[in-house]
Amino acid sequence: MKKTVKIIIAIVILAIVIATTMIIQKFFVTNRPPTADAGHDLYVDPGQPVIFNGISYDTDGKIVLEEWDFDGDGKFDWNSTATSSPPTYTFFEPNRSYRAVYRVTDNGGLSSSDICNVYVEPIPLFSMIMEKTNFSTSEPINVTISLKNLKNRSIFMSAPSFGFGNVGFTIIDSNLRILKRRDIIIPGIPEIIKLAPHQTVTYTITNLQLSYNLTLGKYLIKAWYFSGMGEVIPNQWVGTLYSEMCTITIKDTT
């Protein structure tokens, strides 16, 4: 009798072990890791916010956590449980590349990662050269503007017109107060300039009437320009606004 009981107990224990093993095996077989897709590589301008669009799915469960390490430093800067805002990051240093990491975790605790390369492009060169720096109160100014595309792709450049012209200038006094914003239409300069990779264009602006009605003293002349990928939809551009400044002196020549 005792021998029979021992046999039954052994059979029960064996059945429990087999069942438990089967459950564990079934769990690990069916709980496959999720899939993460960080998207295509990105080319961005410095200072321009970037929205990352990762895609993920899990065939045998659900995604419970999404994370982004934007600059590849090993620290995840964004996760889906902490905020409802889209994953957004701004890169400021030009001419650099980063490996953004997208990681997702499923409800079974398994995770997967994918990489998105981010290339922060160089800032296009913009130079503004004054023919001279000393002017009388009624003397026009001659300016040479040069635009150079340092990128390996075509870009669009333009000084913002504020709705009135194709080159924008701002005059600032020594206390950094804006005295005058001048938008002018200059013959021969297109409103939007398309530059091929590494192309340079130069324009000379003559008789620019900026110094009129200014009192004696030193001033900063700031010329604004826009660099970007072009018009995505009518009147809405993707790009970055930059500026260049020169110092002039208005003096009494009488």
C-alpha cells in the first residue's frame, strides 16, 4: 500500500513538473520581442526642433512603453509614460551627427531597439560687406551680399521680406533698440534663391537708403535671411532664420 502511494505521489509530482515546464515553454515561445522602427535618417538644421516618428508593434501582446535617446548618450530623454507630447528634440551644434535610439517594451517585459541617424547640417554662409563704414546723414550705402550653400543638397535661401520685399534690414542703435526695419525690393535678386550643393551667389546692392534720418553715432545694420528646404505647402516654409550684422558710423561731414 505504501509503495502504491509513493508511486502515485511520484506520478503527480512528475505531472506537475511536466505541466509547469510546458507552461513556461509556451510562455517563452509565444512572448516574442516587439518590433521597433525608428524611421529613416534625418537631415536637420541647427536650432530647428525635430519631431521623431517611431513605429512599433507586438504580434502577441501590446506595447506598454516607448523611449527615445535623442543624442545617443545612453540616457533616454523621452518616454511615453511620462508625457503625452510627441518626442521632440533640438540640435544646436552644426555639422555633427547623432545616433538616436528608439526602444519599445511589450507587456511581457521584452524590448527591442532601432537606430535613427541624425545629421545636423552646416549653417549656410552669409556675408554682408559694406563698401565703407563711415557715412553722412544723407549718404546712401552700398552693400555686397554673398550666400553660400555648404550642404550636400540643394537648399532655398531668402531674406525674409515681412511681406514687402526680398531683403530685410534692421537698424539698431548702441543700446540695441530697433530704430528702423527696412524691407526693400532690389532688382535682379529673386525673392527665393535656390542654391545647388556648395554653390555661391553674390549680389551687390547700391544706393541703399538706410542712413537717412539717423542722428550721428554708431549703428548696427542687421540683414536677415532664411535657409530651408523650401515651401512645403503654400506660404508655409520649413527652415531656419539667420542674420548677419555690420557696424556703421553716421558722422557729420560738413
